Amino acid sequence: MKQLLDFFPILLFFVAYKLYGIYAATLTAIVASIVQVAIYWLRYRRFETMHLLSLGIITVFGGATLFLQDEMFIKWKPTVLNGLFALVFLLSQWIGRKPLIERMMSTHVEAPPEVWRKLNLAWVTFFLVMGATNLFVVYNFDTDAWVNFKLFGLLGLFFLFVLLQYLYLFRYMPQAKVEE
């Protein structure tokens, strides 16, 4: 359920775009993000930082898109969000006792500190590449191509990166969890 909830706004954005265009899709994404945060709160009695950050950015950039009738704002949203994620992961190298990726995954994986630092920097690089790739598509292709890339390209790259991360960390997983 949680994973579906994470992708709920982007899926609705895609469907609304295909049926009604970029402005309806933008409004749909804003509303879907609000619903996403509300459902998560009702179900888990806490907020997910990623959802709140995404809601804030979609509200600002989506609001600017709707108010100014300029689709470029919504197209910049993935780059801004990925840039913020890269910054948070990078700063976590020096703020706190553990890099962010270690804080997120150390209950499932036992790896040495240098592995966590490398993996954390890999996430920083990944987010920067995702943001740059989004801008490449924004400025070199039409809106239809960008919407398709946003759903299939960015999500596909994300899943590929997570798979590569899993393969990298597999050797550090406790044996009992690997056998399950």
C-alpha cells in the first residue's frame, strides 16, 4: 500500500494529462499530493518527509504553472525536487552521526561506514543526474515526450538505480534475511 501511495500523484498526473492536458494534470497532481499526505497521516499518524517536500514543491511550481498559464514551472518541479534530495543526502554526510542512506537502511543491512558514505554519495550523484536529465528532456522535447519521460523514464531510472543498490548491498545483508 505504501509504495502505491508514493506513486499515486505521478500516476494521476499522467492520466489527467492524457485526458485533459497539462493544466488539468497540474491541478490533479496538487490535489493528489494533498490527498497522499492526508492518507498517510490517517493511516500511520505521522508525515513522510518526502511527501511533504514534494507537496510543497508541487504547490509552488504547480501553482505558478496554473496562475501564470506557463507549463515550464511544472516541468522544472522534478529537477528542483531531485536537487533538494541531492542536497539533503550530501549534507547528511556531515550533519548527524550517519549518512542519510545509512539511517534509512541500517536496520536491514550491516555495512561498514565507508560503504554507507559511498552509497550516500551515489544517491547524491543519482539525484543530480536525474535533475539534469529532466532539464535535457524539458528543453529538447515537447510536452508529450516530457510527460512520458516523467512517468516511464524517471521512474524506470529510479527502479534501475534501486536494483543496482540492492545488488551492491546484497553481500552486507544478514544471512537470515537473505534466506527469507
